[in-house]
Amino acid sequence: MFGKRKPVVKHILIVEDEPLLAFDNEVRIEKLGYSVVGTRDNVREALTDLDRHQVDLILADINLSGERTGIDLAREASERDVPVLFVTGNPPKDCKVYAVGSLPKPFSDRDLKAAIRAVDDILAGRTPKPPKGMILYEPA
């Protein structure tokens, strides 16, 4: 009853086109105790990971390598019932239907942990406590 809550988010896919940021996010997320199922820089490879692995959350930038964007990825992930949290310097306004929210860059380890926990709370039906600056989108 008063034990630790069971997390919904365990397996995270990182989609970021800047190699140093992608590596940094991978290390941060693993330090927080999550499993990183892949680190990709384009939509095509990210969708392949979605088909091959269990993914509980996608952390995606908006601008990616190739012609497709993080918004395109979020659209396809939403069809697979996989939530997307944008991590971007320019949070989008036109994709609220596809993503759970956005965390503006740059962010601290503490903000990243709180953002993932907020998404976990939403998925578990609990009231989230997002970090400062995080935008939560209303579900459709």
C-alpha cells in the first residue's frame, strides 16, 4: 500500500540528430535507471526500433536527420500508442495531438528525471508534477 510505485516507463528510445546531445541523453537516462533501447537520428531508424523493441517513451527532437521531423515520428508513434516527449529548443505548437508534452533544451538531469516521471504519472493515471518549463499537452 505504501510501497514504491511501479513505473510505467522503463524502456526509452532517444531520437536526436546532434550526436553529443544524443550520447549525453543516453548516459543521463541510463544513470536514472531506465533502459535505452536505441539512439537514432532519423525517423526511419526510430520506427524500425519501435517495431523491434518494447518502447514505453520516445524522447525526440523536432529537427532530425533526413526529410522527416520529430512531428512525423510522433504522428506514427501515436498510432502505435507510444508516447512522445519532445526535447527541443523550440517546442512545437501544432502537434499537441501527437505528443504528451515538451521539455525545452537545455535541461538539467533533475529536469529530465522530473519530466520522465511526469509522463509516467500521466500514463499511470496520476496527477503529474512537471518540472519548470515543461509543457504538457492536453490529450485529444
